Amino acid sequence: MEITKIELDQKGTLDEVFKIYQNSFPANERQSLEILKIRLKEKKEVLFAAKINNEVVGIGFLFDLLGSDFLLLDYLAIKENHRGKQIGERLFEFLKSYSKSHHKHLLMEVDDPEYGEDKPSRIKRIAFYQKNGAYWLKDVKYILPALDGSEHTEQILMLVPTNSKSKFSGEEIKALVKLLYSELYGISGENSDFNLILQSVTDSVLVSPYCY
């Protein structure tokens, strides 16, 4: 398996990437293909693809939260007929190394298993990240805005720290959430979901294993 950075002019590969993307995420968690292409063009986002025999079998989008110590794992997905082959682990390890080389924490927005349907699959996703070196930003009640205008998604924040950092100040996390909302979702100023997140942030946020 090889993992390579994908550029906008690689149309055939991009078509494969976007097909996996659209098949892997619900509409309310997907950005439009046009937005992703703009981000790639403006170098705000970087795209990596895992290939086996020249077939795209896994994708990883990283969004650089400029001016912060964080890179967001925007999307990570494995082609359906290639799941269970350790491709996700190998791709995630690559993305961790990329983040570390840029001296940034690798951040993930992950569906909260206490809400919504299919709790087992949500717990499985958290377990995957945790097994591969990620930790929970304890008790931060994160909300992903509805990207298709329907319903928001209750989530948690996880990260792979660049060092042995065991906690963040509440002000650091509030600034991070503000950056996520403004840079990724174009939301600034008064917003009910944003305010709910801020209310959940304590003075000190621990970097902790997630307890099921």
C-alpha cells in the first residue's frame, strides 16, 4: 500500500476519492465537493489517498487551523470492500506522523455515542482512535453544525497530542472552537450551538481516555 498527496489536477484519482467520501458520510456531515475543491486550491486543506495496485482504498483530508497548534482530521474513510484490512490504522498512522512533523496536535470531531442512532458503531469509532493514540478532550460537549441545513450532530473532540500534554486551559479550547466554527463552517458571532459548547468548557480541560 502506498499513501500519496493528491492534487486538484489528478482528476481520475479525485473522482475515486469523492466517491468514497460521498459513500462514507451522511449528508449533514459532508461539505460540498465545491467547498472541498476550493479548500484544496487555497492550500487550506491537504488530501492524502491510500492506494493498492493503483486503486484508491482510503482517504484522509486534513484542514490546517492556521494560527493554532491544531490540524483537523476533516475526513478519514476506507472504501467499503477494503475495510478490516488494517488500512485505516496505517493511514491514520501516516496522518499522525504528518501532523507531528508540522508540530501540531491532530484533532478529530467524533460522533458522541450518547446521542443518535447506532451506538455500537460510534463506540467502535472512538475505540479505533483511542487504540491508535488519540485521547478525549474531557467533558467538552461539541456540536457539529448541520452541513446540509437539516440537524446538527452531537460530538466529542479527540486529539493526538504532539507531546505529553495532559490538559489545556479553558481559554485555549474556547479559542479552538471559535476557530473551528469560523474557518470550517463560516459561523461567527451569536450562535446557539456555539454558545452551548462554550458553556461546557471548564477552566481546565483534561486530555483523558474516553470512558464508555
